[in-house]
Amino acid sequence: MNPVPAVEVNQLWTAYPGHPPVLQGLDLRVEVGQHLGVIGPNGAGKTTLFLTLCGLLPPCSGQVSLFGQPLRPGQFRPEVGLVFQDPNDQLFAPSVAEDVAFGLRNLARPEG
């Protein structure tokens, strides 16, 4: 019997709002303990894939599972993280307060 994979992606289609799909029919399986490098030119979809795996960019269609559990966009998954290469890209909200509140909201913590 095979153990549950760390990441399993089946027929993933992902697009940014108002744009055509970046990922089209992607299949991927990463076993627990396996190391994987994702390389490609700018615009190939690397960041789109990782934003989708982190739940920040919802898929248009397809299945994504992390450690055997279906991915739900916006759900906090402490075992999954994303660090941007450029620290200036870490801030994605219009203000620092909104950026800090994002994490608290994902943890369902009260604001204020």
C-alpha cells in the first residue's frame, strides 16, 4: 500500500481573474520526503502553481490534495508556506495593517 503523497495535483487549470489559464491540465505527484525543483522561464507558471498550492489563488478546475486532504482556497495549512524571492513582494495588501490582518483572519482570530 502506498502512503499518501505530500502533494497530488490532477488536471489543474488555474487562471488569474480576467485572464486566460496559466496552468492547463497539470498533473503532479510529490511523495512525502521527496525533493522537487521547479524550473522554467519567466511566465511558465511556477509562481502560479505555488500560489495555488498555498490556497492563495483558487483553481478554475481540477483536484489538489495536500497530505491526502483536498485543498480549500484560503484555508490555513501550517505545513505549507511560500516565501517570495524579493522581500518587497511579501506585502500584497494596500497597507501594513491589512497585510498583518490577513494572517489573523486565516487563523480565524478576532481583530482589534
